Amino acid sequence: MSVATQLGSTFGQQTIPPTMAAAVYRGVNDVRLETVPVPRIGPGEILVRVHTCGICGTDLKKIATGSHSAPRIFGHETTGIVAAVGGKVTEYQVGDRVMVFHHIPCGDCHYCHHKVFAQCPTYKSVGATAGYEPSGGGFAEYVRVMEWIVRKGVIRIPEGVSFEQAAFIEPVNTCMKGIETLRLRHGETALVIGQGPIGIILAVLARRCGVRVITSDLFPQRLTIAMTFGLNENIDASSSDTEKAVKELTEGRGADAVILAVAGNGLIRPAMDATRPGGRVLLFAQTQHGEATIDPAAVCVDEKSLLGSYSASVDLQEESARFVLSGEMELERLISHRFPLSESVEALHVAAHPQPDSMKVVIQPGSHWRDQ
């Protein structure tokens, strides 16, 4: 293990301390700001000093449902600076600006051969941690990145690209995977239900496929934000019947494809109803097990396809990085709330109780140092 892996080594003009602050999950709806040890790294690993970590809906689900054992430190949309490297690491050095994936598949199992990477046992093993059971660790000052992630799941951030922009690489990857699953064709019409940050990203990516995009949301404020990204054809679901409105815009057929970008199983049936015969519905936000009402004849007789997409695809890693780092979409504009790590509990509360004009919420352990 190199000297740079030891606590007390220097990072720029600073020293890596033995302890750090972290938002620690202790049980259902119980997250506390605590002092924990800075994780030690192995020979093939790196330590990243976190600048920005986005709050994902899956983080909020785990905290609200108690689906995972405690204690844990969540957060996986992570960017920062390499603070230390293991002795076997040659591709990164202290000071590198990076974004870190927390899942990377093995590439050799049955699921990887079938390109269903999220079902790979190795993929299900989290490769980034701030301590305790590996759970991403981005809601902390430092994150240990394990060897298989260092090899295939770390992206360099070019100078001139902010940590905030780069923090969208992982969520954009998941959206690209969903769009790929939907098999959009040029000239089709796609309806995106929900215009939170993920819904807006999905709508912009759908438009890149050459399709007509219609958006809908219960909050007019979110539709206004979507319009700043060029998504100008929208339905205010608080005052209009989405199914009826979509059919009026598509000569009575319904959308060729519908993306459900908000949670809630009760929306699956309306999404299917807004889809034309032979069309496709993508479930993107239905991450909790349960029961839902569907019309089976809509699948059989009307030949509508019900599809699902979850998590990221290693095959889309380079494309998602190019999209984000090129600035093709100003993803930073989706951030409505920025919290220092000291206010991480409040940040999680705000993210779990979104207001009409709230969008992406990020925690920034590095908010006090320059976004270089």
C-alpha cells in the first residue's frame, strides 16, 4: 500500500483526517449527521474527496421504507477529487477530478451475456463506500472506491466542467438505458408523464431520437421549467385529462410510446390508456414491489407492450459521459436546492417532500472549496 493510502497524507495543501462527517442512515426515516472514520483503501483502490452528490429517488425509498439494514451511508451520484491512491493504481493520481459509478457488472455471467446488467450479481454488489455496508457513500466527505470500480467505473471530469454537471452522468445513463429499451423511432410521438429532473432528462433524450415529445405534470411550474429545455408541447394534468388531450393531439390514436417517470402504481393504467394500440409503455420509476391494475386485453388484444428499465448500463457509460460533459444539456439548471453536508438531514427531507418548483436536490460536502 502506498504512502498516499495512509490517513494523515496530504491532499493539495490539506491533510486527510482520521475522521469525517457523514449522513448515517440508522433506520426508517432516521438519518443523522455523525462523525465516522475516513475509510482506508486497498492497493487497487482510490479515495475520493466528495464535492457534490445528488439525492436519488432510490435513496429516499430506502430511507423511507427501511428496506436496507442499518447503519449505512447512502449517496451514489458522486463527484469529487482523488485524495489518495493505492499502490497498484496507475491510471489515476491525487488531484484528478472524477465521477464515480457505484455499480459495474462482471461482464461474464448469464445476465451480462444477455445485456441485463442490473441483474448481474457483481453489479448488485456496491463498489463505493464511506463505511459500514457499502451503499454508495456520497453523503460523506470521503468515499472509498473499490478495485473493480476503479478499473471500469471512474470517469475523469475535464477542466471547465463543473462537479455539479458531472454528477448527472449516472442518472443520465439510467435514462439513456430506458430510452434504448423503448426503441423509439424517428417520427413517433412520445408522452413523458412527470417533469421532475428525471422526466425532463428522459424527454430531452427522447427528442434526440427524432420523436415528437409531449410532456405532462400535475404542477404547471414544472412544465414551465421543462419549456426552458425546449419541451414546448405539454399537458397540465391538474386541469386536463391527459389521455383525452394526448388523443386529441394524435388524431385519436394515443402516443406511440409513453414513459412513466413518476412513482405510483396507480398511474400504470392511465399510461396504458394514453398509448395507441401496438404502442409501448416504459415503467421507469416503479421501483417498489406491489400490485397494480392493468387491462390484460390491452396487452393481448390491443398489442400494447409494457416495458421496464432499471439502473445504468455499462454499454452506455461512454455515451452518457459524452452527453453530460459536452454540455449538450445544461443539467446544472435542474438543480433547485444545494445543501452543505452539515445540512444533509434537511436536504433529504426537502428531497422527500418536493414542492411544485423543486427539482434536483444535491448535498455538497465540498461546497466550501472552489469548484476547480
